[in-house]
Amino acid sequence: MRHKDQRARLTEPQLRTRRTLLARRLSDVQDMLRGSLQRQGRRCGKAGCRCSEGELHGPYTYLSVQTSTGRRLLYIPAEAVDEVRRRVEATGRIEAALTEISAINLELLARGELT
């Protein structure tokens, strides 16, 4: 359910049921990892290395995260990429569920039925 008009057509019990189902999806919140995965090649800086001619090392996987001072890239070892990807994807699902729960609560509040 993506649009306010769809929520507006639901009854109060339907909204509450939807909210409960969404909340049940939040069981994996301790796995949250906000950011995005990026693959990049790198130059090592050694004189005469193939990377100085344009053939970069890698590609390597990095997690791009927003910090208080800007963006940061954190190297992800190959053996951890699948786990990090799983956690980043779980974070997207959690954030989508929280957004929908908030919208349902707003709809209930607007109807005077938020309890």
C-alpha cells in the first residue's frame, strides 16, 4: 500500500491490522546497517604498477555511509559482502515499514481514532 487514498479507503480495523502486520516485520532491527554498497577499482601508488597505466586493482566493495562530516567509504572484505548486503537490504525494508506505520497512525489520528 503506497498511497494515502488507499489508506483512506480502509476501515479503522483494517488499518490497525495492517499496522500490526508491518510491526511484526521489524524483528530484525538489530541487523540494521544504513548505507549503500559500491564497487570500485583502486590505484596502489607504486611506480610501474599496472594501475598507474589505468588498469585498476579490484574491484573492491565498499559501504558508503553518511556521517556528520560527510560521506565515508568503508572497505568490506569479500567474505563479508553477502552479510553486509543482507543487512543493508533489511534496513530498507525496516525503514519502509516504519514509514507505512507512521502514515497509518497519521490516518488514524486524522479520523480521531488513534489510541
